[in-house]
Amino acid sequence: MKNLKLLSGSLLYLFLIGSTHAFQKEACPNPDLVVSPQVEEMDKQNCEKINLLNRCKERKVDPDALKKRITARLNGAEANGEKIIKLIKEKRRVSTKNLFVETAGSPGYSFLFDVLSGLDPELDRVALKERVIAGYLKFAEKNDCTPVVNSHAIWRICPAKLKVEGNRPTDERLIRQKLKDPLVEQERLKCLSSSRGDNGIKRLQICSTNPVIQSRIPTHRRHPACAGNFIQNFKDNKWDIANIDELLSSGALGEELLKCMKQRIKEGAKIKTISIRSSSNLLNNTAGAAKRFCKKGFKALSEARSDYAKQDLVPLILKAAGMENPVLTEAQFKVNSFGDNKDGTSGPCPYQYKDGVESLKPEFRKGGSRRAEIEKGKYLKVSISFEEKVTPLHNQKYHFKVRHRCRRVIFKCAD
């Protein structure tokens, strides 16, 4: 019985902790009703735990040890790739993924297989390894962590604007003739060298320079997604948008998304999914946000913004775009408030600690060299995709594009 009472008391305590902020944020209907000192104390203790849990982790990255680590893994994957090629030449069945896991510890290193197998003779394995090692160490230094490597295959169309139509498959020669133009070839190589998504730190892209001609007959009418980032409309430490109706009517809110939605509605497109992605940066919450979510309650602030987008922002935008009474199901929404760091935040942690005192690192202060990274960690992105409309096959022309096989190499913190 005594244990039961203790359990009941613990559950009540957890309930009160979880509901205190919600209680404080609402205006009490009875002016004589106030928060008791006991609840305020529990709320304070809860915030202390949250603030301690979400402090910047003190890490000490050893560049020499990390360089040895990544070099050993790359060498292991390289040796294993040669083993795979030998088995393939002997016409023996082999699981590429499993072999890379056994040797390198991760299938993320399988991008080396493209080089070793001669997919593109112009790709130099030594230069490729040096590039990956440099990116790995740069990411580790910038994020104060031990990275893990992942990779996956993608196709890139380069040049993106080079498209040719033909009446038969043999008209592929038309686009090959265009590739002989020196200006087109220059644009193609420029496109590959500045691959989209390659920011030199978080991810790299390794592309074959060998062109592959893609030919297809369109069978769908594709409605490109409409998207927008609304974080500039949220004031610091706010989770809703003030004067939203006024901003919508004046065109100062979601102009690109609104314009795109009006066009899709005119085309008769039907909404398939609405994706909402939110994140907080790692600057301490202040004012109302600190009171409601705690100083370091970043996940709760990110969730509040995504909830606001789902309940208020998106329906208002759809109405402004011309949908009188938008009916949206729960299944249509894909909400992610975890951020890039998977804890409700994105970007680096800007604080340092000395004798238990927290302070901003100089580079993250206003006007500092890395302040922009902190600002990018706060976002609320809305993307609306549409169902594809099937079109008749008769009288359709072949569409030719130039594709290239690429590998996207991604670095993430392991800890």
C-alpha cells in the first residue's frame, strides 16, 4: 500500500510538472485564482532539470585520432572494394552491402566502389579519399563531435536546362550533338563541380563525368510542390505570428507559397501531403518563451511553432489562395519538429563554460563570424505536394535529358 501511494504521488508530481507551463500561459478565468507556491517551486525545479540537460556538451575532439580513424576506415573499404571486384570478375555472387559493413563498419563507405570498379576513370581514388578526410575533419572541428559517414546513390541532371524532344528513341543523337558544343560541355562540367547539396562540410557529392542519356515519354502531369520558410515572420522567442490576417492581405506573409498555391488551385491540383518542419536554434529562450518552455526548452518551442503552423497558419494560407473551406485529414500532415540535431534544434551550440558560468563564444555573438549559423538553426518550413494527374499517351514525344550517377556522402555526429 505504501509503494502504491509513492507511485501515485510520483505520477501526480510528473503530471503537475508537465502541466505547469500550460497552466501559467493561459489567462485564469477567475482573477482570484493564482498558481500556488508549491506548483511554482515544482515548475522551477523542472526547468532547472531541463536547462541542465540541454546545456552544451563539453567535447574534446582529437584531430590526429580522428584522422587515423577515418583513414583506417577508408583503407579498409578500399581493400574490401577490391575484394568485391575480384569476386565479381570470378562471376561469384556477392553482397556488396554486407562486405562493406564487415570491413568498414558502415555501408556509408560504399561510394569508393564506384571509383574502384572503373565507373569513371577520371575519378582519382587518392584525391577522393583526401577530399572525404578533409570534409570529415572539418565537420568534426566545427561541430565538436566524432562524425559517422553515410552515403547513398543519386542521379543528377546536368546541365539542368538541357532538354531535347524527339519522335523516336533514336532521336537520342540530337542531345548528343548538343553535348559536343564547347559551351554546353563547359556548363555541364560546371554543374557537376558545384553539385547541389554539396556544402563542403555537412555533405559532399561525388559525381561521374560520364553522361547517361535519359529518355522517357511523360505519363503524368506533374504539379511541383509549393514551399516556404516562415521563420522570418516569427519574432524571437515567439511561437505564433502577430497580425497574421493583416500580413496575408498585404502579401507580406508567405508570398511565394501563396502565389504557387493559387497557380496549383487554378490547375486543379489536389493536395497530397503537407509537410511541416520546425526547429529552434540553441540560443537560450527569453521572456515569454523562457517562462512557458524554460530557458533551454528548445524542443517545446519548436513543437509549439509546428502546432501553430498546422492549426492556424496552413488553413489561413489555403483560404487566402482560394480554397473556401479546406478539408484536411490528419493523414495528410507530416510534422517534424526534431530539427537537424534530432532534439528540437539545429546548428551548433554557441555557449562555453568557465567555472560553471555560461557565456556566448565570441564567434557566435552578434556580428561574430559564425552568427549566421545560429540564425539558420531556427526555421519553420512548409511544403505542400500534390497528386499526379495521368495524361493520355497518344501524341506524346520522347523527352531526353543528360543524367550523371553521383554519390552523396553525409557526415553526422555520432554522439
